[in-house]
Amino acid sequence: MKYIRVPALSTVLTVLCLLAGLLVGTPVWAASPIQDKYQALGGPAGNLGAVIGGEKCGLAGGGCYQDYQRGQIHWTPATGARATWGAVGALWQQQGWEQGRLGYAVTDEVCGLVGSGCYQSFQGGQIYWSPASGAQQTLWGAIRNRWAAGGFESGPLGYPVAAEGCGLRAGGCYQAFQGGQVHWAPGIGAYATGGSIDYVWGTLGWENGRLGYPLTEEVCGAAGCTQNFQGGTLTWHPSTGVTVTYYQPGEYQRVINKRNPLSPIDYAPSDMVNVGGHPLRYQAALGFWQFADAANASGVPMTVISGFRSYATQATLYNSYVAMYGQERADTISARPGFSEHQSGLAVDIGNPGGACGLQDCFAQTAAGKFAANRAHEFGFIIRYPAGISYWTGYAYEPWHLRYVGKDIAMDMHRRGIATLEQYYGYPPAPSY
């Protein structure tokens, strides 16, 4: 009998495995982009150290990652394989890995910057690190662009020392750097502040103070350095330090209150026209006609209750309130003659055609009251005596009392959230005479 030699079982299994690899088209020992990157970075002897666990996929954007002793490698079809480690990687992790604002890394970490610094770029920004500043993010946007225009970390601002923060007045954002700050706000742009000017601006309340946001960069010359802000300028000179120059109210913005009477005391404007049976100064009348037209177009009719009052008329009105309520109460609801905004020809009291809630707090809840609160600034008017701020204006809440200040100022006060002319121009409170 003739015998046939049968291959050993292990040999058969080996052949079957090889055939299986050929059938799927990819050898089982092929390296992935993550493994290739790991080897390119030195493998176990590199910055990442030894492998921990297996490669994991299913991340956003079809991404995968691999853990190592001292960091990770992430890969996506859009970004390729990028390693993160150290302080930069730790900050990226704190911000939510690829799910955070920065997204995936798009470059490897680059070192050799000034002050022994490093950085890494991500889809949403960058992370910079230096021994002096630690790891901080910068987001793609106006603030980072301003920093970049000044030379990044090599410029006067140096490295960032905090993350970009938002939620400031009028939707503003800012970021602190070693040499100063960059502030940005919609419609204004991004500007840097530093040195003594930045310090004095801070003591005056930053963007919340009378100066508001910076409008220019600091400009220096033989006479010192100057920077313009929304409400004035700051000027530095070696011998005098920093001086503040506030913009003063113009003709239509004059602050009239219990400590700032009209001059002369019996002042009467000469450029008045008739508005709904009541005189107003011409510019205020133009603004009111536009305001009333917009209200009517929105289905909100309104009437004029009072406009200009002469010195004599205001005296009669004030004395009648004193007789009814006593002087203390009268002084909270009516101005003394010579101290009234109505005498300026720039104030108008409005109401509903049917008289609902006329000259009462509930006017604020009527259609006309709501329209005034939401839209008056677009036409150059402010609600001169807002709720809850009598300690500053000296008068009770009057949602019907509109004061013309011009469209630019009214819009700026609205954007900056400043309630009164006193606060806008840096006047002290005037609760009493």
C-alpha cells in the first residue's frame, strides 16, 4: 500500500491565514497613519513613550486616536496624523479634545520661539506655551489677528497669559498678554492697550467707564503717547504721566439736572417747530417725526403730551405739585424752573391716543411704551429717567419722557448699556439740588 504525506496542522493553518490576507487585499501586518506617525517621532524612544492600549476610531470627522505614555496621536482624513503632548496637549484635553472650540490639531508642535516657547495649530486656533506664560489658547479671529499684526510673541504684547474671554459690554471680548491687552467689540474692532495708558484706563473702569472701548492704537511721538477711546483720550508724557481728556457734551447732549441748570436760567430756544401741537427744537422734531412714522408703520400710534415749556410755565407746574404733594415729593416728579429738560426744547412726553396709562409707570407695558423702550435710540432719543436709577437722576421712573441727544450718542449709549447722560459723560449723581 502506498501512503500519502499529510502536511502538519500548523502548516495548514498558516497557509489559510495567508490566503485570507490575500482575499481581503490588505496584509494583516500593514501599518496605519497613526503607527507611521509614531515611528516617525521615534517610537518608544521618542516624546510619546510606549504604546498604551489599542487604536480607537469613531471620533468626529471619521477620526481615530492612540494613547501613549506621554501623549496621544489623533488622525482624521482632513488633518492627517498629529501628535499632542506636554502642556499643550494637557490644555487641549482640558478644553474637550476635538470636541472643544479648537477642534483637531492641524500641525505638529513647533518649538524654538522667543523665550523657549512652543506652539501648535488647531482647526479653531492655536495653543502657545512658554516657561513664563504657561499654555494658553488663541482663537482664530480679530483679537488673534491684532496680536499677529504686532509680531506675535516677539512683539510688545508677548505671549498670551489667559484665554480669550467674552461677555463684556456691547458683546465685547478681550485677551490678556504679557505686555498688555487686546479688546474687541462689534462695530469697533480690536485694539491693544499697554503700559501706563492701559493701567489708567483700568482704574477708570475699563470699557465700563466713561472712556468706553479704545478706538485707535496708542500713537507716540516727541510729545508723548496718546490713545483715543469712545469717550475721550488718554495721553502719557514722561514728565506728567497720564492725563485724561473727556469728550464734552455737544449742543444736543447738554446735561440738564438738579445741579446743572440751563444758562441763562430763563433760556428759550429759537429754532422750534410744532410737533403734534407742542413745540420742539427742529433737530429733535425731525427725529421725533421719524420715530412716530416708524411706530405707526408697526401699528403703534402715539401722541405728544408735552414738549417745550417756558420758564414761567415750568414754574406754574412745579408750584402746583408742591401745593399738592409738598416740596420733597414734588422734587422727585417735577423739575424746578430753569432746571427742566422740557425748557431746553429737547424733551418730549408721549402717550397713547386713548390716554391709557398716561404719565404713569404702566405706560411702559403699553404698545407705545414698549416701542419707545426698544426703538427710541434708533431715532436719537433716550428714556431719560429709567427705572431703578433715581439715586443718579434725581427723578422717579418716567417711561414716557424721551430726551433727544442725537442718533450717534443714543445708539452708542444703547450699545454700551449706559442708562443716563450723567454716566455717559462722567457727571456725578444729581439726586438733589
